[in-house]
Amino acid sequence: MERYWKVGEIAKLTGLTIRTLRYYDQIGLFPPSGQTESGHRLYDEADLSRLHRILALKELGLPLEEIQSVLGRDGPDLQEIVGAQIDRLKGKIRIQQQLLSELEQAADLMRQREKLTVDDLAKLLGMMKQSHEKYFWERRTHAERSLDRLGEWLAEAPDDK
């Protein structure tokens, strides 16, 4: 028996907002395989595999239009995408390790009561910038989820007119 997931379940599973999933459906990037009698979107395992490809390609920096084009022409298989994700993650880890090393060097200098040079500070700030890009992306995603919850609450609220 095949299993199906509703849009809210997919949102919880992936961390995406319901609004994002509906938008992906609207532009034809991630349409559901079916619908309930009441019109709720239903997604199957093949849909989840497609969503993984979408998110992996998005994480690699491709715009949605290009992702749609790649997936439309039987683009990379799951193994290629997972390999690309591994490479990207290794790059992120490398950046975090560099930042850790720079921070440790700065801490050592300060413990020795030495001043950090302008070059030391510039290098440290550059590493911090790379590291903080992920933080701001996560904050934006959290804000989108909050707006989705507010929208759902407003849609369910009784009309007092």
C-alpha cells in the first residue's frame, strides 16, 4: 500500500513552509500526485524524491527556474545530487574549521596581551561573514514559518462581522 503525505506533513518533515510548498505547486515545480476529496494536496514517495532533488539543487545555488529546467529534462540522478551535497557540506565544514582556527589564534594573541592587527581583524571578519550567512537564512525561514502559522490562525478565526 502506497503512503501519502499532506502538505502540512511535508512542511514538518522538511522544515519548509506551507507557503513555499504551495508556491512550488503553483509554478509547477512540485505538484502533488493527488488530492483528497476535500481538495488537500497529497504527495507520494516519488514526490518526496523530487522534493529532495529540488532542495539539493536549490542548496547548490540554482534558481528555481533553472531547477525546473534541470528536472524537466531528466536531470541529475539522486546519487549525483547526494554527491554534490556532500561536497558542499565539506566546504561548509572547512569554512567553520577556518573560522575556529582564526578565533583560537585571536584568543591566543589576546591572552598574551598582544593587539590584533588590522589584517587579523579583517581576516576574522571575513570568516565570520561566511559563517553568518547560514544564520540569516535560518532566521528568514523561521520568520516565514511564523507568518504561515499566523495566516492559518487568521483563516481559522471566526468572522465577527
